[in-house]
Amino acid sequence: MKPKILIIGACGQIGSELTFKLRSIYGNDNVIASDINPANLDIAKPGLFEIIDAQDYASIKACVEKYNIDTIYLMAAMLSATGEKFPMKAWDLNMNSLFHVLNLAKDKFIKQVFWPSSIAVFGPTTPSENTPQHTITEPTTVYGITKQVGERWCEYYNQKYGVDVRSLRYPGIISWKTQPGGGTTDYAVEIYHKAVSQKKYDCFLSENTKLPMMFMDDAIKATIDIMSADAKAIKLRSSYNLAAISFTPKEVAQSIKQHIPDFKISYTPDYRQDIANSWPKSINDAAAREDWNWKHDFSLQDITKEMLFQLNKKCN
Ligand code: AKB
């Protein structure tokens, strides 16, 4: 039986590509895209689209009933950099939306939930290389706090109420179709756009800031794999560490120079440097690899080649 899916925040960086992929697997009629902003409607076309504010329980529930939804992917969130500017808004959006969806599952309106966590659950006291699944999580950003607390609530709803919730700690995600917004890892997308349009980029992180990263295709594969895995295989109901590669701004600039030799990079670190400094450099995702056979495909070289190819095609 095919799931009947609602994606909340379907027009964001990950939501837009997830919508496209899920529709290609389950059909346009089985995947309802929703977003708070009607101006984003085009991103979700062709297919069913609803305007939903992730903080409005009544409108999520009405949509679930209208389409007999059994699965929700909650992709709406305020990310790390914007969250530092609007701490209470980040808290309200990230927590209220999670509770709405978990409560719909607890009350048996839906059967399954996907909720993204992040490497932002970690903080300066976490071991920063090969960060283990179970370790110190003392985040110093509001976004990280919402993700850390959210993980606890996911596990709680699973253990107390049997909610089938699944979650991944995404690293920085690199994509060419939709730009990210408000994150600390956004530089790793901007750099490719600027390389193609201006052959230069002023990076808001310093040259040796190493962070865990992943190509969008790998992130979508991981999301769909964890959601379609046998429930018994999903042993962690908080959130799984998920890794692909790690690199610094200098390393990504070098990989771009192999294709655009006159590309120039400069560095003007801003408030996002402190956030990046508090996050791990690399992640140990052995649990995901063991429990549901996670495996990434894209190296930095593969990502650079694909990003430059696709962005050049878009520009011409
Ligand atoms: C951010 O930079 O805030 C996000 C994340 C790592 O969760 N991309």
C-alpha cells in the first residue's frame, strides 16, 4: 500500500527536492506539498499544494483529514543563523510544529513522522572529530537547543505512545535547485553560485573551518531509506548521526579552481563563525550504516562537478 504523504515546508531547500522525489516514487496524488508562503506554489508544481502554517495545529489536522494523510515529513524550521537573530520565534516554530505532528500521531490521525534533526545538537563540549552517536550534547544555539530537545521528545513519544517517528541529524546540505536560507553551512552552496556568476566569493567562515557536509541526493536517499526501513530496524527513535564528507572553505575553493582556475576566495568571518566553531568537524554514523544500511555516494569532487555543471546550465 502506498503512503499518503503530507510535506510541511515543502518549498524549502530539502522540502522541494523531497517533494519531487517522493512524487516520483508514490505518484503526484499521494504526496501533498504544503508551505506557509503562497508565492512558493510554483516550486511544488505539478501536484497538490496547500497553504499551511506549521504552527497552526487546526490547519495541519484539516489537511490530514481532507487527504487521508498517514505520513508527515515536517521540513519547516528556522535554522541556526536566523535563529540567533530571532530566538523566541525559532523556539516557537521549531517546537510547536513538532508537537503538532507528534500529537497527530499519538492521537492516531497519522501513522508515521519524519522530523529532521541536525549536527547543531552538538556543542563545544562534544568531541569534535568522529563525533559518536551517543555523546555530550550541549548546543549553544537556539536552533541546536530546539533540535536537541526535539530529539528527546521524539524518543519520548515513541516509547510512551508508540509513535513511529524517525529522524536524522543532517549535516550541511549542498544543492543546486533551491538555495538554503538562514543556516551556518549555507556558504557551501553560495560559493558555487558565486563561482559561476562572479568567479569570486567572500566567505563568512574562515578558511580552515571544517564541517560535515552532504550532497542533496544523498540526503534525500537517506531520508527515504530511513522512512521505508522495517520499523524493527530503526533502533534509535531520537535521531541518527548521518555523515558523508567533511571539508573546509579552502578545500571547496580548491576543488572549484580545478574547473574555474581564476576563481578567487576571500574570508570575512562573521557571527556565524562562532556557531561553526561549536559544531563537530566529522561525524561517526556507524549506527545508521548498521541499522538501515546507510551509505553515501557523493565525494567533494563529485559534488563540485555536479554543482558547477547544473548551475552553468541554469545560467545559460
Ligand atoms: C544550519 O547551518 O543551520 C543547517 C544545519 C547544519 O542544520 N544547515
